[in-house]
Amino acid sequence: WRHLQMSPLGGYLVKERLDRNHLPLLLLREIQTNGFQSLIRNWGDRLGAHQPLDDFGRKRLDELINAAIGFDEMGSRDCNAFLRSIDNYQIHDVATDDAVRVMTIHQSKGLGFDVVILPDLQTGNMAGAGQPGFVLSRDPVTEKPAWVLEMPRRKVAENDAVLEGQLALEDEKVAYDALCLLYVALTRAKKGLYIITAFPGKTSSLLSPAAFVKQQLAGDPRPIDGRSVTIGGEDFACLYEKGDPQWYRRAPEPEERLPAAAPADLTADFRRRPSQRRRLVHVQPSQRVEIEQRADWLFATEAKDSLDLGTAIHELFERISWIGEVDADELARQWRLATTVREELREKAAERFRRAIALPEIRRALSRARGESSPWREKGFEIVLDDRWVSGKFDRVVVVRDDEGRPVTATIYDFKSDEVAEHADLAAIAERYRPQMALYREALSHMLPLDRGEIALRLLFVQAGKVHELS
């Protein structure tokens, strides 16, 4: 707030009598009504009225507005999500036809140019990490951190079996990253690529990017004989050449640029017209379930334990392709190594899982039938349905296909870890989930594609060991 008061907008805030209590509500209302693009455009105009922006400032404001347009198209009005998207937003400047740009290889990623000159590939060693600093070792099975150490001198580390193995992994990472960077550098040119290098010293053993390229293309990085080229009156050795060196003589003359069209005049009622931009409403099927709960339950320890237990049970069922093809004890053992669920809940989840898969209805639901293809398990999806942007995740989908591989029918299974009383009315409980499951069916019918009537919806109540089908 103090920063705003000292900025050029401070005068506007005083004029409009906006204090730190009223301004947030004004901003949030504007975001919810018109989106972030409108917010930034309007406040940019107010800033310009009190402190005219220079060319650079106007360029940056336009880039920020373009970023906001892209974010608004997702239909979100989440301020924190917008700030995160701006932090990760990248601007790729387009070079003009008559410009020479000097940049790093990283900056050139995603861009293309008629001619690229690489004069600085002499530094760096693609063969090793040199002297690593802090090194993080991970378990090869679970990928969890095993230990972290500031490496001793390389000569010392090479005489210890564990550290020597970790050094080899670090060297591989460095070599792979260097290859990726070199690939970016060599693939930016559309018409002409020129690599300028110097010969290494007589005793040099460094495998720089330049030395690597020369080894691959010319075989010997310092041949005795070779064609020479003259540039600026000085002779240079040409180690490798492919294509027509006179390609630029056939390049077409640049087209004459037409003057920019004048902006169209807007009518007086333009601002009152309905927007033609399509605004999607973000929908998550799992949030459409309506369940009555006491308010204090939201803050109880049991609430988090219940959510974590449900997560654990989903993780266990996700590992089942077909029930007849898995060893339940080995599956649970592997899951314990990989899960992040708290230790005290792991045994409870594993016990419920073992009890559930031993029950006849659950086993039938997880058994392979004729024509069924490998199930989708915990498969996330994003799809646009009319004016809704739907984000969800199928617990399990089984598709029956004909002899030519075309989908004939499908079944969506959703695992429910609810605490269900012995004589509870499962049909009534299942009705709570009908909106969620109907949205899953609508999404799947577009993906396969299948008519909705050919997609069955089944709820697997893990604790009760029952399978309920929604008609």
C-alpha cells in the first residue's frame, strides 16, 4: 500500500478516495467481472494519464496485457494462479528482417533465423562435471533422496566406490545437458549455419562443444590438409561443408512492406455490446459431490486422516491391472516403499485393500472379461464441453473393443473409501455421486467416442465390498 501511495498512481487513489480497505474490493470485483486483461488495461490507462509511459514502458504493458489475455482464456479468476503464470511467462521476441541479434543459446530456444553464426563453442567440457559441489543421491527404485554431500576433491572421490558411482551419474547429467544445449544451437538456422572455432592446444584433452562437433563431422579436429576460405582478406581452414555456399544469391528480394492499417473507429456503444470472446467455466467433477458435514469436522485431525486414507486406497487400487494377474502382498510391499502417506495410516490402508479385493463383488469388477483392453488407471483429462472446461481424473476405465480395435462399450469405475454402515442404503449414498459420474460419462463419450448409453457407471465401495451401478 505504501508503494502504491508513492507511485504515480498515488494521486489517482487520493482523487478517487480509495484507501487500503476499499481498493482490494474494487480490484477483486473488476477481476471477477471482466478478467485480468481488463484490469491491467484499465489501470495501465490510469497510470499513463498520471505519468506518461515511454516506448519501453508501453511495450512492457502490452506484453503484460497479452499474457493476461492468455490466462483469461482458461476461465480462471484466481489471483495467485495468475501471479504464478506471470512468473513463468516467457516472451519470444521476433527479430526484424534487417536485424542482427547477439544472444545466448538459452535465449534462442524456440526461435528461428535465416543465418546463425556460432563463434563461441570453445568453452565447457562435455565429458565430465569437473569438480561437483553439493551432490544429491537418490534411491534408484523410489527416487527418494538417499543422501546429500559436498563432494571432496575428484581424486579423493574416485577412490571411493560409492562416490565414484555418483560422480559417473553427475558426469552423465552434465554430458546430456551439454548435448541438449548444443542441439538447440545447431537447429536455429533456416538457411545458413556457420560454426567458427579455434584449434585446441597440443596438450588439450578438453572435449568442448566445438571439439565434439569437429570430431563428429571432420573426424580429426586438426586436419593437415583441407580447403581454405578467405574472409576479410584472411585465410581460414574449412573443416566441413555441406550444401550450397552461395545459397544467399538465390534468396528472394524482400517484399515491400505495406503501411500499417489505421485502427478501426469504434462506435459509441461498443463498450456496451456483449463480448464475442468465449469464456469457459472451469469445472472439476470431484467437486460436484454434495455431502452434509458438521463445520467443525473441517478442522478435525480425523478429517485429514480420512482424506489421506482415501488417497492411500486409491494408490493401491491404481496398481491393479487385472485382479488375477497381481500378488496382493507384493503389490502392497512395493506401494509402501513409494507412498508418501503417513506410516500410521499405511497398515490400515493395506488391510482394507486386502479385505476388499478378497470379496466376490470387488473381484468380479476387477477381473478381465472377453474383449476388454488394458484399463485406464488414474488417468487425468482436460476437455471442453460446450462452455465448460472440465478437469478430472478417471479412477478406472475398462473399454470393450471389437476385432478391429474399435470401442463398443465402456465402464467407468470410481473407488469410494467412505465409512459405510452395515445396513446403509448404498443406492441413496450413490445418488450423491451421480452429477460427478454423469460428467465423467459425458467426457468419456467424446474421447472414445461412444454414445452415453454405451458407458456404464459403477461405484466400488471399498469398505462395504459392494459394487453399485448407476442406471
